[in-house]
Amino acid sequence: MHFITALLGIYRAEIGLIVLACMFVAFVRERYSPTVVAVVGACVYGVLGMLNEKAMFSVFSNSAPLTVGAMFVLSGALIRTGVISRVADLIMTRAQRHPRIALAEVTLGTMLLSAFLNNTPVVVLMIPIMFKLAQATGYPVKKLLIPMNTVAVLGGCLTLVGTSTNLVVAGIAAEQGMDRFGIFDITPYGAVGAAAGIVALLSLSFLLPSDPPSIAGEDGGAVQDYLTELVVPQDSDDIGAEIGTLGIFGRSVRLLGLRRAGEIKRQDLEQEELHSGDHLIVRADGTTIMTLRESGRFELGVAADSRTSAGEGTVVEAMIAPSHPSIGERLLDIPFLHALRVRIIGIHRARHLPGPDLGDTRIRGADRLLVAGGDDAMRALKDNPHLIGVDVSRTRAFRPRKAWIAIAAMAGAVGLSAFDVVGIGLAAVIAVGLILVTRCIDPEEAWGAIDGDTLILIFAMLAVGLALEQAGSVALMVGWITPLMQIAPAWSLVFIVYFASLLLSELLSNNAVAALMTPITIALAHQLGTDPRPLVIALMIGASACFATPIGYQTNALVYAAGDYRFADFVRIGVPINIIVGAAVCAALVVLG
């Protein structure tokens, strides 16, 4: 025991680096998630005495992870209030009229959204839109998804709040004694990188594959659509209005037909005037169905008893069991619809939209139903042996009346930080308080919008960085590198830091690389007597702008799966984009920084 203690005392810094090397190997092998590796690594430093209890828990006072969490909540509020969905609908409406111009507008819009929102939900939202744009423009979808993702990542490099990586680096830099970063301090360099990236995409588009995805549906598998019917009530204000003027159709709601007096019409529907009792056959996602239900503008779905309203009681989701005795029969004839006072407001079938209308759909095993009814009926459904997974639907309606509050909260947080009234962390927390008290988003939804895995990873890597600093490992690495850096030209330091962080981030977690390299980069700058700020900005952008592998950035993996790409597709287009963007950003830092 005394020998081990003595060994730790003599070779403390070296042992710290050995633990770090083991963590890198674990990151690369991916047998465990990056979060698990980071937490275990922090624990090992604690067991070895390189990180005491006070130091370990001091990382929870760092503002960077809390700011990241607050931005997740603000992004969730914009989704919950329907702001993001409405933007997507406008894009699709525009694309139907001017598809090629819409592509340019989508590029700009994606970049601007990603500059202020977490770019992961932005990419999730844009995936089905790119499939629709591919249909409208005739471009292969594989030539659109990777460029969309690239633009979203580059947009995240435009501001301090664009990615969690930027906030992590800024938070650690502030703890290291550097002046606080403003929200737009990195914008000039990010803009140069974004411009270079767009030029590279346009020039190298021939490297993108053009074959159709073999596994994704027309929306990339990101949206679960239901077939439903909107019934016009007798006292509706929409009676006599043309269907095309209703203002409800777009990306989220697609009109499929009009059923009137037992006959279904499919063509030339926009000029049709609505009559009382008309059934609009539509395809819509679950959130939109719930929003239409709450609005009371239409009666939704079908029921055996016309007195049963979709607005009554609660909504549950239920799956048709393969053993259901009504398999192959019409949905309107399903037994529980007659035995219980319920209303079926939607049916979803994987990779296929059923029909011809809701009531006449022939049910199949694994069909998913949205059913509205009272508490007694819901209990009876849960006891039905032919239904699987009956539970209250987690899909919620949009809250469009609160949209302006969510927009104002996000804009206020950005504005307060931009004008240096308060830091981005405090501004974001104030904005979260505003959207919670005004019920733009419910508390459980707000906390559900937070990516806990990301926050734990950040906290753990902050602890690892602190342990390396206290053990002397950072000073040891700086001592090794300094002689090499001293003989290198001053302008090359930015390039070295940028491409070192880029290469590491292509293999490891961006936030882990950022948290690890920030103290090393700052210590190295002080040792060389140079300004650390350009080097830290190079680290921020280099750790995020990773396009050469599907694991280089979290959104890369999303489009990799949705577009059915091959690993080589990312390498072929990503490597030259990495080089072009990196060279442009570094040149801007050398000239302007």
C-alpha cells in the first residue's frame, strides 16, 4: 500500500495521462457509451486521490452545462407551441410553388435556426422536409440530407449558443480566467466557415450518392402519421367556405379526399365548398390531431354512436393484436366501438397509409389506434385481450396561443446576452422561468426536453479535466508540446489546435474533446506567451464542424440512418469539406484574430 502511495506521489502526472489514454481507447472501442466512460474515468481519478470530493462536486457550479440544459428547454418550448412546425409548413408551401428557390431558403433558414437552437431537433425536423423537397424538386434525397446536416452544423458555429460544445468551451475558459465570451464573438469566424462550407458543398455535390434509400420511407422514418377524418359540425363557421381557404393543410396535415353523402371525391378539392356533415379525409401527425381535437373546430374520427365526441375524456393509444378476431374487417365494425362509448380518431400503419377512409379501413395486426373516450371506457380497453399496450397517449396538442411567448423568451435571452446585460446562462434560465410560468410547456415536458446524457457527459469530463490539472498532467503535456510549438510559426498554432480537435472529435464525443482540450489549449497559450482567445475559438469550431464520419457529430448519425448512407459516403464528401472549412476558419482567425 505504501508502495502504491509512493508511486502515485512520484508519477502522479504520468498516471493521470495513462488513465486518460485508457479513456480514449474506451471511447474509440464504443463498448460503453461516452457518458459511462467519462463517469467511470472521473471515478478512477477520485479513487486514485487525484480528485477529492470537494473538487469533484465543484464542477456542478459550472454554468456551461446548466446553460446547455436551459437551451434544450427553450428549444422544447418552440416545438411545443408549434413554432417549429409552423415554420416547416411555410417551407413546404413555398417549395410547392418555387421548389428550387425553396432549397436556397431552406439552407439559409436551417443555418439561422441552428445558430440559436440546438441543432439536433432542427435536423430531426428537417429530415422529413428534405424528403418532401426531394419529391418536389426531383433531386435525389441523398444529395439533400448530408448538405442539410452540414449547413445545420455550420449554423451552430455562428453563435455561442449554437452548440453545447461552444458553451462548454466558453464556460471552462471563463473558469480559467479568460474574459467572458459574448454570444456573437465567434460569429465572424463561423460565418467564414459557413460560407466556405456552402461553396464546398456546391462544388463537390458530384461526390454525393444519388441512389434512393432502401430502408427509409418518404419522410425518412421520422414522422408517425395517422389517417383520420375531420367532420364539419352543423353549426360550423366554415360551412360555405372553400376547402383551400381553411388554412390547416401543409406539411402536418395533408388532404386526401372528401366524403359526402357516401361518395368520396379525390380530385380538385380546394375549390369545393364545405357542407354540414362533410368528412375531410386527411393524413396528419399525432400532435396535429391532438391540436385539432382541442380546437373544437371539427369532430374527429368515427364512432358507432354519433353522440360520442372526440373532445370527451382522454385519448389512449392501442395496438391491434395479431390475434384480434376482427382482423380483415372494417374499422367501423370493430366490436369495442359498438360496446363502448368511444371514438377512433386515428389509425397508423407502419410504412403504409391505410384507407380508403377511416371507417372502411380493413384492420391488420400491429395497427396503432388513437381512441378517445371516458374513464370507464378506457379501463375496459385496457382489459381487452385483443389490444396491446393500451395507455394514455403521450402525444400532446400544440399551444399556438403561447407561441409568441416562446419566441419572445428565446429572443430575449439572446438579446440580453448580445448586449451584455447579463450572461447567456442567466438569460437562458430567466427565459426558462418565463415559459414555465406562462405554461408554454409543462414542467415534465420541459425536463424531458433536456438531454440528460449530454449534461452528465459534460459534468464528468469537467471533472476529468480538473483532475488532470490538479495531478499536473496538463502541465506535463504542455511541457512536452511547448518546445515543438516554439519552433512553429505563430500563425500555425491556430491550425494545429483546430485540426487536432477536429481529428479527435471525428472519433470521440465533441463535448468530451472540448472539455479535455480547453485547459490544455489555454495553458499552452500562456506558456508560449500568445493570446489564447483565437486558439479557444479554433477549438470551439474544430470540435463541432466534423463531417467525415457518421459519428463525428450527433446529427451525422441521424441523417446516416434516415438516408440509408454508407460510411464511405460521409468520408468521400466530409474529408474535403473538413479541410476547406478548417482552412477558411483558421485563415480568418489568423487575419482577424
